[in-house]
Amino acid sequence: MSARARWRPGRVVAALAFAASALVMALPSAAAADPVVLRVGTTQDLDASNPFNTVLVSGFEAFQLTYSLLVEFDKDAHPAPGFADSWERAADRVTFHIRTGMQWSDGEPADSADACFSWGLALAAIEDASYVGVGYLDPNVKDAGVTRIECPDASTVVAYTTDQSDRILQVYVPILPEHIYGKDDYTAIAEEKFDAPLVGTGPYTLAEWKTGQYARFVRNPQYWGPQGYEDEIVLRFYSNPDAMVQALKSGEIDYARDVNADQFEQLRADPRFTGVVGKANGFTQLAFNTYGSGTGETIEGGGPSTLALLDPAFRDALGYAIDKKVLLYRVLGGYGDAGTTIVPPVLSDWHVEPTTPRTFDIALAGQKLDAAGYPLDGSGKRLDKQGKVISLRLVTTSTSADYAKAAAFVKSWYGQLGIGVSVAVMDSSALGTLLLPSAGAKYDLELWDWMGNPDPNSLLQVLRCDAIENTSDSQYCNDAYDSLYDLQLTQTGEERHDTLAQMQNLIYDEAPYDILYYDASLHAYRTNRFAGWQNMPASSTPLFSYGILQYTLLTNAADAPIPPVAPATDDATQPAVPDLPDAGGAVSGRPVALLAMVAAVVLGAGVLLARRPRPAGADDDG
């Protein structure tokens, strides 16, 4: 859920974050006396309570708590009963059976009409070649091959498809209450504020939201599934990871999402906390602003500062100037993997390594720039083909210090090629707006991340031509790539794998993205108040994953049996890495201890894709 759940910038305007001191203020009194409250910390604010306008991991977590999906996810990220408790597939359709007697949190009946209304919003937008809100959810329906949806009675939904895959069981479209929003078409729903308190069929409903401070959820007594130990859930928003970690240590929160490597090492050494490492279904990338490369269009007063960015040979040469091993250890502390192609290795059925990989070699990068027509002038500055000095504007987000650290390395390496780089760090909302061509797209490089779905489409679609002015951060357009994307939608098995391999190599060679790394998700939680923690999917992280099952399984730690104490081992320690340069060029080497990955896959934020504040999908997807 990119999301880099990158689960992202927000096409909606979020209010400014408050100072960290404001975050620890007392929360308002709850409706119930002495409620059991689970407090979860994140450095990513909630960008919108309207599920069609959120682009961040925090937003997807919020709307999944409040609204059910037609099909939910189990602990292994497989399809599980949700708004529909069963389904079956025929050659051209899937028939969903809505659970009997289900009610909205306000007591109104919940049935197939709500599902037809909610999916109908996406289908109407698709028919108009448009999108709902920020456009992150409706592509789920399109990529699943859904052509129309019918509700012949209150307990049945029939979705007609051209696609025989199981993508229809991964559709992230929340089922909204028709009796509240039924008057809205897909354009009007995007304007709805969704002011708390909300009405939902999820295990909890949003009761209160204070931008920059917290979002409070209360138990839905009408929820159709199991009930967790906690009466309330509070997502608390922190301006930086240090403030969040201090809150975890002091007991102000129970769970911290996306701590940095140094903080993680400290927390996992403390018996009060459990640390979890998960490989994310996403990546952190350096995106080049290629606006106009496939269309010839320009933005008056905006767009890339040099036409060099539209040249694949220029972008390819810069790829040789990035030492991804240094980024992996100096930025991530070794928690992750060096980046290559746009489908992460955790999607092992679809990931391929590049056919013609680039290796770190500053001298070779300079030679390639010279050969491509980008020489140095007499003062050692690199010139574009118009004879103008190349000076690039790199933008990134403030949600994690890792972004600025990585940007400092990029600036140093590019500087050795005679290319100046200015770095601007801003909040996610401002960054998301800056990336839009309608806002001028006044940037050259963007350093952020994406998080994706179990199916690779969520990460692949951001490079389509029709993603420009929507999810695109590279403004890349290539008809050949779009054709391959459409082709793989009709394929399965080896045929689809081969097409996806072509797409990954095309993007790698054209280099609108330089995938820096597949960074891990580092989460930590206290064990003294809640028990029943488990990683979802298995061997990943408990929260901010696919679905919200974990929230319904927590129990009272006082009732949990005391586990036996296992003898300590050093099996998790990796040998010391060789000396590696810091961003300023100095050399410093230190052993980096890696947790023996209790983890396999943190399948993002479970969104079409999203930004996350590394996380992201997809967070991002941020």
C-alpha cells in the first residue's frame, strides 16, 4: 500500500504539521470510560479522510479501518471474506455473495447496492477516460478487466470481466455507504470532505482527526468480524522519527512505524521492544523529469531546466555515477537491497535483473556524457547541447532523514561530473503538488519511493503516458511501454513474465527512473500492553500492511503466557562492510549488524500504490 506507499504526495492540500511538542498533548476524552487505546506512531500525517483523495500509507490504513473492501486480505495477503463472504468465478464474470444481516455503524443495512455504487464510481470514471479523486483506486478496477457490475438482488454482486486473473480479488475500492453518498457521481465524490465521524463497516470508524496531531478511531459495534482487545486506535503523527521513538520509549505510543537503522538497533537491543524487519514491495527511486520526451510538449515557465533530461543517453550516463552499495549501508544501515528494476525482488515471479546492468564508475560516467554530447567547459562545468551549464534541481520529502542523506550522496557524485545539484526538502503535500505539470513541474530530479500491490501493475502504471498529471513523477511517456503494459494485462504465466521482463529492461535502459534501493520497513512495538502481535503477511510487519486483520487479533498482554527466554546468539550479525565514502567524500567504515530477517515481504500499504515516509506502497509511495 506504496505506496513507497510513495503507498503519496497528495493531490489534495494537507495542513502544515504542528511542532513535535504538540503531538504529545492529551487526547480528548473518549466516549467509553477508561477505554483500551492502541496508540500507533508514524511520521506520515493523514492527507485526506476521503479514501479517493488519499495517496499515503497512513490514509490507506485509515480508510481500511473504517471501510470494508469487497474482498479482504488474510494474514498471508491472500483473498479473504470481506463485504462479500464468498464468491465464484465463471468464464466471463465473478459472482460475489454479500454477507447476510450486515449493518453500517449507524445501524443502516449494508448490502449489494453499496458495492454497486462504490465500484460504479470507478467504472464511470474509466468509461470517461478519467479518474476518481487522485486516481489511485480506480485503476484497480480497470486492470482487473471489469467491464460492468450488476446487483440483481440485495445479496448478490456480479462483476463481468475480460480478465481471468485473480486481480479482481485485489481491488482496493472501499465500499462506501450509498445512503450517505449515493447522490454523488465520481466527480462529486472527490469533493466530499468525509468529515469525522464517519460511517463504515470496518472494525473501527474514524471519530476525530486533527491534522498534524492524531486520528482517533472507535470500535464499530456493528462490525461483522472478530473484535480486537483495543476499544480505540489512535494514529499519532510525528514531525520526525526521533520524536516518535522517544514517545515509544516513554510509553506514549505502543507501535512505531519506519524508524531508521540506528534507532532500530537501539530498540531491538532493549527487551521492552520487539523489532521487525520487512522487505517492502516497493522501491526508492531517483526520478528524472522527462516532460515532453514522448510528446514534444513544454510547460511555459516550468518543466525540466535542461533538455538533457529528455535524452536517455544522458540519464543512462548518470546511472554510472550512483554507488548503490554506499547508499545501502550509509543511508539504510544495510537494511535493504540495491535497486535495479521497477518490479521488486519480493515479487519473485515477475522480477528480472537488467540485461545490461550499470556499475558504479565515475570516470566511465564522464566518458559517456562526453560521448553523448555533454562536454565540460573550461571551468569544469558540464554543458548541455544548447551550451548551457547544467544545474539540476533535486526535490525530496522531509518525512524521513534518509531521503536527504541519499540526496547528499547524489549531489556529491553528480558534482564530480561537473553537474551542480541544488536540494530542496519539503513536506509530502507540497512535494506532490510540485510534481504536477498543472502546477509547473518545476523540478529536475525527485527522490522518493513507491509501494505496490501483490500484483506488479500498481508499480508499473506510474510510467504510463496517462499517469502524467496524476501519479507520474517522471512525466515519462513511451507508446512502446504502454503497448507492453496493455499486452501483459491479457497474459498469464510465462507469457506475462516475458512481457514484464521487456518492460523492466525498457525502463532500465531508458532510465526515467534510477532505482536506488529496495529499502526495508523497520517497525518496533512495546510488548507490555498488547499481545497477539504477528507479522502480516507472515514474516513481515504487523501493521501498515495489506488489510487490517491484525487490529482485530490483539489481546491483553496481562493474559498472555510468558514465553521462555531463548539463549542469545550472534547469528544475525553481518561481517563488517568495507570502508565506504560518506556524502562529503570522507571514508568511514563500521560494522553493520543486520537482523536475520524475521521478514520476507511487507507487501506495502496495499494500495494501487502509495507513498510512504521511509514507506511504500507504495509510501509512499512519503
